Amino acid sequence: MTYVAKPLFHHPDLPKNKLGFTHRDYEGKVSTLCAGCGHDSITASIIEACFDLSIEPHRVAKISGIGCSSKTPDYFLGNSHGFNSVHGRMPSVLTGANLANRDLIYLGVSGDGDSASIGFGQFAHCMRRGVNMTYIVENNGVYGLTKGQFSATADRGSKSKRGVVNSDNAIDMAGIALQLGASFVARSFSGDKKQLVPLIKAAIEHQGAAFIDVISPCVAFNNHAGSTKSFDYVREHNEAVNFLDFITGRAPIHIDYAPGTVEMVEQHDGTVLALRKLNAEYDVHDRQAAMSFLHHQAADGQIVTGLLYVEEDAEDLHGHLNTVPAPLNTLNEKDLCPGSAALEKINASLR
Amino acid sequence: MPTANPISSVNDFVIRFANVNGSGSASANELFGRSILRMGVPVSPRNIFPSNIQGLPTWYEVRVSEAGHLGARGGVDMMVAMNPQTWDKDVASIEPGGYLLYDSTKPMPKSKFRDDINVLGVPLTAITNSTYTDPRQRQLFKNIIYLGVLSALLDIDPKVIETLIAEQYKGKEKLLSSNVHALHLGRDYALGNLKCPIGLRVQKADKVGDRIFIEGNSAAALGAVYGGATVCAWYPITPSSSLADAFTSHCRRLRHDPETKQAKYAIVQGEDELASIGIVIGAGWNGARAFTATSGPGISLMQEFIGLSYFAEIPAVIVDVQRAGPSTGMPTRTQQCDIISTAYASHGDTKHVLLFPEDPAEAFEMTAQAFDLADRLQTTIFVMLDLDIGMNHRLCRSLKWDDARQYDRGKIMTADMLQSGKDFGRYLDVDGDGIPFRTYPGTHPTKGSFFTRGTSRDRYARYTEEGSAYADNMQRLLRKFETAKDLVPRPLQANADKPTKYGVIYFGSTSPAMDEAIQLLEARGQQLDRLRVRAFPFHSSVASFIAEHDFVYVVEQNRDSQLRSLIVNECSIDPVRLVPIVHYDGTPITARFIAHAIGDHLDALKITPLRKVVS
């Protein structure tokens, strides 16, 4: 549908954010995905999150791999640079981009084939390194562009559209991210924008490796009976542990939740997450318990969603490497080249 | 000592040390080479090492050449045989009349020696064990003791060695004095028990000048520092790992903010070569100068990304320290075997820029230049080192840097240019050189952003699957490659004293052996013009050089004469006009090999054909 030009005009009363932008300023091209695709709902959630946060669209770098999900960065933030890179290699490209300029916001968009199958290694290692980014996996359990093969997140025993039963064990991306040290881990559902938008906002504000596994049903190949990634199945088995209200800035916080049901989590940059607990026992600061809970519920066929883990004082890769505050891509000869005098000393030491 | 018509030579011989890997011999051997250099006599050392940490055989060869020949020569005039595992082969490799220095602590049967060599026994183990009790000390000082023996045998000034030891152990007085003591233990034994000096001697000369002694990998890493690299991502692989290590240590000294101590660089050890090149390409896309160092198998793994860099036009620098094929073992031996796999790397129609440094000085210059070329041409630039240059100390001219030099960041469209209304098409050729403007991410709120894809876009980066737009872009990429021909280092030509119909083309680490081979051939009365190719794409002078000669030898260190194939293909040369001279057993090519191969070929041409029978 790229031949359909998106009209530029919009309603004069569209709400504006702090920067004076409307929703339209955060949109991209018209989606070419199937009508009803879960990915388009995630696109809408990303747009809403960026609008709400009053992010300057051009200060975001959108990086993806290859696949249906990896096409979506073209459909939001049209004034941002995007990079449709190599299948399964978004994490390394994003890591490099982040090293070059720490001042931009990095949004990595990937799919379950891209991140759990071909790119599993890169996914794992960028989590280990703590690259400051929001890494969203649009997880539908199948390969869409190549017409419905299982991916590595398809549950064992789930059935393909052609009736084939998957015999391989599934990879739980959120569980793996937890184990590898991601400092922000969440899971959500493309059909639950109310849950997803605040999670994306919180992930963007998080100064470290933030991972969101978004179950996003494939209407063409994985939305039938026997699938564990269909709209119906996910709705029936969705077990949200909490609900997030995202609060930016240091404005006084007025929350009228019942005492004991809300936890205020202040992130490193001063943003506050008001976490409305749906499961009173669940502790978002206990990595081991979170992993154990996920595994336990998965065994019961439940899909745990919500903010699963957050480390408020996370340090990112730049912190580990102790790099200068200025983006490395702004350094010039004066900053980088030691000059002829230093070279002469080096020469002298080599004689 | 048997009298076997001993070789007599001053400042011109090859000595080889046969050691056990991990025995600490490397530093003693390096000290040996450096001491001769300090006496003003050029040396070229070469490590021949196994894929092993401890136990397997390793050799260190030093060619001493007052005439300044730095290529491998072939043959061994003196063997320091410290490894029983390789004894037979080592003894057999000595030239007739050559010398064998060995540890005579345990008597050896006569059958283990040769009659036509000069055998010098020193009870090294006995001396060591009577002096030291600590096993580690015994092992380390044994090496210094044989260095002392050699200083007496070869007439090396012990003061020079002492100075070098003092420089090495500056501030560690205890180590300094114990090393000097060990040196004299060996020296005194030799002076007291052997006829010193032997026929091989080192004599003070003035042939080193202000040249420096550096490994190519270290020089290339320094080139990356000077060339403004800020992101390095790499994965360990011999023989390139020491390049990333050197970059790390250079950066630690040269690239920290003096006040805040913060780093003006980022180095990431990737989980594999795919991640390394991915990080480099992400950084290049975002406007940082980035590189990786790898070797052949790494290049294989990086293929997909290299193609993306070509099609999406993203700057990247890859230093390929070439070595022999897969597995372990041969990969610690040198070759020039990645010419085709880099020149045409990846899927689809691609061509890449290659630079061929001949020594560490050029490795420094070309690596620094590679970052300018990558930014200018918006593509991957390969710096084609090899193990022979990369992992051996080589005498080369001092490194130079012009402080007025500015980095060429290429065609970057800035926020001001966009604001002033300048037309921006990411893949638009605005001035005929095939190179479009690019914008860095985050440049301007409403102008200049684009979606980066490998293909399927028009000149303004708008999505299209039109074949004509694809073909249009591919033609522009060819124009860009044409532009590259005049940006890369030009070939260097040196003509024979007398006019000749024959020429030779060579590149990279073959250089010193080739220079020497020319002299050997001249001595046989055979003249050759020579052209050292320094980059791909080839400058027009390559084709004209071939046109000016009846035929041209192409000398290279791989089986399939890869550079020759590239020349044939890219310059449309009739293959019969290019005679392949190849050397690929993993040892560095020698002047003797080249002179022999070319000389014999030329001799064969002289055979007068039988006169045609006139009927």
C-alpha cells in the first residue's frame, strides 16, 4: 500500500504535546502489513508513547532486522532515521550506533524469528552488555513473510495453520533477557494498549537494556485454534502481574490507589513508575524470583505480562566503558589525533 | 669442533632458534635481534609459531643483512637447537659449513650430528642448574645464557645487550642485575671454552638510520588511532588479535581525557565476527569512524554485512591480517589468500576497495587513510595485512604525521545545509562522482531523515521495487568505484636499468623479497621492470604497465594467483600475458624462490627454436 500517499492535513484540534507536536508528527508511512496484524497495534503504541513523552522524533534512531516486524519502523516516526539491517543482526547494529552517539534514543524492533532464531546470539549478547535501548520483540511465533513456518518462540505442542504440531521447546525471550542481565524486562500483548503504552514509555526512559516481549498475533498464519499465540488464546491465558502508570518529571505525585497496592519506582533519570500491583506477591526487583515465577506459570500454560523486572540504577555500556559524555561521532582531529609530537616519541621508543 | 669449511660472513647471515613454545624464549630471541639493530646492522626477524600455548615447537629466525634485505632468505647458517622434538629436522636444515649451537649437558650420539657443519656444544642445562634452583628461573635464564654465548660467538657487543636489558627492566633493578649476570655466565663460558668469534660475525655499521622496529599489527592499530577511529569491535582470531590488543593499549595511552580520564573510544569484544562487523556498521551509519580486525575465516562470516555496507553505503574499515586456511596449525602461517574473497565479498554484484601495505609504515599510513576513504566513498575499505607483516617486528621508516592534516568526513549534509533548502537525496549523484550525500541520524527535526535499506529504494531513499531504480543505483555504484581509482594509493613502478620486455607485478609483504630478487636476477643478467600494486580498484597504470611489456609475472602468496585473476577480470587482460608465480606453503616468500622461478622461466625462453624446415 506504499502507493497510497498518506494525507498531510489533520484536524486542527488534534491534541498537542509539550513540544507542540500532534500524533501525526510521530506517524510514518502507511503500513503494508495484513489488516488486523498485531504489529500495527504495537506501532500505534510506540507512536502514542513517543507522543506522550514529548520526544523530538528526529532524536530517535529506529533499527530493525528483517521480517514483518522489522518492516514496521517505516510506519512510525517518519522524521527519524531508520535502519532495516540484516536478519537477526539488529542488536549489533544498534550497539554500534549507540556507541557512536549516546545522545539519541535507540529503538530496536525485532521479531521472534529475527531475535529468537537466527539472531538469538546477538539478542543475548546485547542484553549482557547493557546497551541503552528499548528492544521490542513483536512475537507471533511464526515467520510471516515466508508464509507461516514456526519460529523458536512457538510453544511445544502448538499447531500450525497447516496442522503441523511443533515438537521443539519454545524459547521464552523475557525469561532469557532476565537471565542475561537486562535491567528492564516486560511482557505485554499487542491487543492491550493500556498495558503496553506505559511499558514502552518506561522502557524508553530506562537508562539501560530494556526488553519488551510483546505477544503479537499473526492474523494470517497464527490466529487459529491450536495456536498459543492467537488473540483468543492470549486473552484467555494472560496473567498480568501489575499495571503501570508512567509519570515523567519530578512533579508531585498524586495517586489514589488503595494503600499497599501501589509501588512507586523511581528510575535513574528521575522518572517515576507507579506500579499498580495485580499480584500482591510479585516483586519487580527480584530477578531470581521473577525467573522462577515465569517458568512456573508457563508450565501452567499462563502468559505472565506486565513489568517483570526493573533495576532502577542500571549502568549502560557507555558506563562500563567509561566513555566521554560527548557523542563519539562529534569528536574531531583535535580530540582524536595525538599528533606528530606524540608520534615522534613513539618512533623514538621503537629504535 | 669439526672443521667443515665453515661459512664466513660478516653482517650477512641467517640464524634460527628452535625452541619449545611457552619456554620464555621469545623475549631472549627478540633481545638478540634488537642488539644487532643497535649495532647499526639491519635485521628481519620472523616468528614461526604453532597453534599452541605450551609445548609445541616454535622457531625464531633472524636474518642479519647489512645490505638491508628484509625479506626471508631461505636456508639457515646457524641453528640454535633448543628443542629435542625437532632436532633432526633442525640439524638437517643447516647450510653446509653452517653452525649448530646445542645444549651439550647430555652426551649425544655421533649419528645425531653432521660432518659438514660446525658443532658448538655448551652445557646450558648444567650451567643453569648449578646457578639457579627455581625451575621457572632455570627455564628463563637458560635463554639469556645462550644469548650470552651467542654474543661471544658472533662478536656482539655485550654492552649493547646490557643497555637493552636495562631499558627493558627500568625500575626493576633485581631483574636487571640477574639478567645481566645470566648473560655473562653464557658469554664467559663461550670465551673460555670455544673459539670466538666464529665465521659469522656482527660488526658495527651505520645502516639502520632513524628507522623503527615495529610489528605491522601495532603500526596498523596506531594508524587507526591517528585516523580517528573511535569504535573498534573485534573477535579474537590469529593473526589479527594482537592488532585489537595494540589498539587497546595505544588508546589507553593516547585517548583518555587528561582531566576526567574518560575514554574517547569504545572497544567491544564481540561474540563473533558477525557482531563485530555489525557494530562497526552501526557505528559507521551513525557517523563514527569504526573498524574491526580479523582474518580469512572472519571475512567469511562477515560476508552478509559487507554486502549491506556496499549497497546501503555505510563506511567501515576491516583490517584483514591474512593467513593460511581453516583449522588450527597452518593458520599461524602467512599467506596473501583473501584477495578474491574480499574484492568481491558478499552476495549480489559487489566490489570493494582493498589496500595493500608492504610493511608496518604503510600499514600505519594506509589504515589511517582507510578511514578517510571509507567516509569519502561510504563503503567498506579493506586493509590487507598478512601474518608476515602483522606479527613480526619489521624495520621500516619512521612514522610521520602532518599536524595540518584534517579528516575527510566525505559528503555529509548538515542541519544548516538542510535548513537552507538544499535538496537531499540519499542516493542522488549530485556531481557525477557516484557519491551521494548522507545525513547522520538526529541531524534535523524535519529534513534529511531516511530509512536505510540494502536495496529497493529510489534516489531519494523512497521504497520501490522497480527494476529500473535498482539498475540505476547499481550503475551509480560503478561510477563510485571508478572515482575510487583516483583516491586510493597508486601503484609504484621501478624500471630496470636497461630496457626490458618483461615486467613483474607484486604487492604487500612480498615487497622486500621482490626487491632482493630483482638484484639476484640482475646478477643473472635478467632485467625486469616492476610495479607494486598498492590498491584495488586498479589505477589505469596497471593496464598500461602490462601493455608496455611482452608479458608480466604476477608474484603472490596464494595457490590460485588471485591478484592475477583480479587483474585479468578488471582490466580485461589476456591471461596468457600474465605469468603466475605463486608461493603458498605458509612460509614467507623468499628472494631465492622468486629469482629461481622467474629466472628459470626467462631462461626457458632463450632456447632457440629449431629452424623451420624449408620445403
